[in-house]
Amino acid sequence: MSHHISRSRLPIARALVAAGLLLIALVGPAHGAAGDVVVLTADGVVDNVMAGYLKDGIGSAESAGASAVVIELNTPGGSLNAMSEITQAELDATIPVIVWVAPAGGWAASAGTFIALAGNLTYMAPGSSIGAASPVDASGNDITGTEGQKVKSFATSMISSIAETRGRNVAWAASAVQSAVSATANEAVKAGVVDGIAGSLKDVLAAAQGRQVTTKAGPVTVDVAGKPVVDASMNVGLALLHLLADPNIAFVLFIVGLAGIIIEFVHPTVIAGILGGLSLILAFIGFGSLPLNVAGLLLIGFGMLLFLLETHIASHGLLAAGGVVALVLGASVLYRPAGGNPLAPAVGVAWPVIVTAAVATSLFGVGITVAAMRLRQMPAQREGVGTALSIGTEGVVEAPIAPLGTARLGGETWSARSVDGREIRRGTRVRLVAMDRLVAIVAPVNEAAQPTAQTAQSGQPVTGSPGTVVPPAGHP
């Protein structure tokens, strides 16, 4: 009995262990102890995940009594709301917040410019850049008219206030919004935008040591020399959520999700549906942090719908080809700078990713087409099984046959034409009399049961194989 109970509890125990490991993975590292220097990494699009991570990191470092917080920044920009939360956390901090734009070649663009300027001290790695926060519309062009003036005025006042609070070059900060001005590390130092150049974290701390800054608690002398450095990077859960904001990853997840749903419809396996649904959920989580263009999303969805229709309509691959075209067009316009948001990053799906997706979906479409043709050529095993049609199968005309249309026969939509070339209206009940490759030859029900001499001699069942097959002799 006891052995039976232990075995029955084994799956529960395994589930609890898995849940425990997941919780451990989701728990982030400690944000430092008294006197430590806490390093937070802000890499990628500025979104709500990054905002929450930086706010919590600064707050935890304050609570622990850390000497300072260093934000290692490398971003193309992002959400206006997320940026506002981050800059507010920097301005409200009671310990020194040092921003380091890194690595070499990194940037603090759009929203990143605001975050960089909001630090008590800001340093840039050689080869990095800062600026270009000019408002743009949904097409990437300057916003004109009254709306443009309002947006620029708002963004200019915000960045000017931050620069003034931190004692930075207010005129340059305003020009970053008004004229999309940007600067290299050397130019930013000369313009009084940042405090210096630092090629490593060690250089950052050395340059910051002894500097006098003003925090929410008042004047503070930075004291970080010889203090322990704690790397407080995002935990696994946050890193995954932030990774989803990558425009290429969100796009790939969306394609994989739709493909999984299509496979589930064509060949139910449950697993494909679950994976497809999960991929779609993750994709939309990523889309929530990106300047999504709904038109691009609809084009991609329409393209995948064409792949699904390929399994029901004998188009000889034309629907699949149209699906590939729609997918490429959709991917190329999937993201746009958010209208009215001066901080939206200039993101897009990389062309190598688009080409790879196009090739993969082309192969997917070929597979669907071949599978559909083979299924239609399979002889029926029993009623309701297989996709081949038997002579006499009745159905309804879906698209007018004039001279070619479609008819619903045996639960599928087939290309169809009339037996004598005349027009048959939509909704007319028809009966299958022959097959010409994958084209069904039909006639109205009240005229279909008229066997011919050739029919009487053939006695062949109807399949999807090449050639014209006529009804067997004596068929009603």
C-alpha cells in the first residue's frame, strides 16, 4: 500500500520540484548590501519590463544602503511611459545614480537620451553616441502642424527640465528633440552633455570617485573606491519578457504560432496547437512593447490564412505562393515609429530574418500543397475517411461555374467545371460525374445520372490521379 501511495505522489513531487526550480530562476540576485556598488543593465528597447527592473533595482539598492547605482545603458529608445518612470526613479533616488553608455559602439538614442541625462553622473564608452530624439509620425516623417508643435514642445520641456536639474547643457538637450541632434562621446563631453569618457566599469568608478552630486536626500560625495561591485542583472523571467520585445524575435514567434495553429487544423496533434498558442501569446507580449503596425500584422495573418486554405482548395500552390508574398509584405511594414511619440525606437524586422522566414514558409507551403494533393489522390477506405471522391458524390456549387468555379463535394472545396461547359449557378445541387486531374466534372443532380458507352466500359473509380476518369457502368 505504501509503495502504491509513493508512486501516486511521484508526479506531484516532480511538479513541486519543477515549480521550485522555476521560482528560483525567477528570483533575481540581491541588489547589494551596505556600501556596495550595484550595477544594473539596461540593454534593448525601453519598455515596461526595463522600467520595472530599473525602478526596483534603484529602490532595493537604496534600502540596502548601497554606495551608488550604475546603469549600463545601450538602447535605441522605446516607450514614453516607461522612460518617464525610469527618469523619475533616477531623479528621486537618495543615492548617486551613475549612467554609463556602453559598450563601445553603443547608443543612448531617443528615450535613452532622457535616461542618460537624468543620471547624477553620466559617462560614455569610446565610440558610443547619444541624442536624436526628434518626434516622428507613423511613417517616420516629421510631425507637422499643431500636433507636431505640441509634441515637440512637450518633449523639449521634459528634456530641458532634466538637463537643468542635473546641470547639463540645456540648449543641446533641447536640440536633440527639436532638430534630432546627436553626438559622439567626445562631442558630448565637449558640449557639456555628459561628464566624461570611460572605456570600462573600473574607469567609470575611478572618474566618479569624490565627485559632488545632489540626490533627493541632498548633496552627496560619491564614495565608490574599493567598494564591492554587485552585478544585479535581470533575472531569467524578466530577461525572457524583455527579450520578447526584440522585433525579430516577436515576428518569428508570431509566424511559428500561426504555423502551429495551421498544423493543428490540418493534422490535429494537440501539441502543435499548444505550442502555436503559446508562441502567439509570447509574440503579443513582445508586440505590446513595440510600435506595431496593425496593417503589417493583418498581412501576415492573411498570408498564413492562405496556407490554411491551400489544404481545402485545389489551387496547385497558387494560394501558398500568395501567402509567401503577403508574409514578406507584412514583415516589411510590421513596425513603425508610434505616431506622436518622440521616443519610439526605429525598429523593424531585419531583412535576413524576412528572407529566412520567406524560404521557410515557402517550404511549408510546398509541403502543404503536396500533402493536400496526395490526400486527394488517396482512395477512400470507408465513408468519411480519405479525400478521394466517389462517382455520384453530391454537393453544392460555391462559386458560379462559368466555365470554371468551385463546388463543395465530400466535405471539401474543389475546382469544378460543368460536364458540357455550360454555366451552373451558385447554390445548385450537383453530382460528380468525372475527374480531370484535380478538377471535378459535375452536372446538376437531375441530369447527372446519364451513363455513356465509355462509362460502361471503364468501370474505374474516381481518384485524383492524372487524366479524365468517368463514372462506372450502371452507376445511378
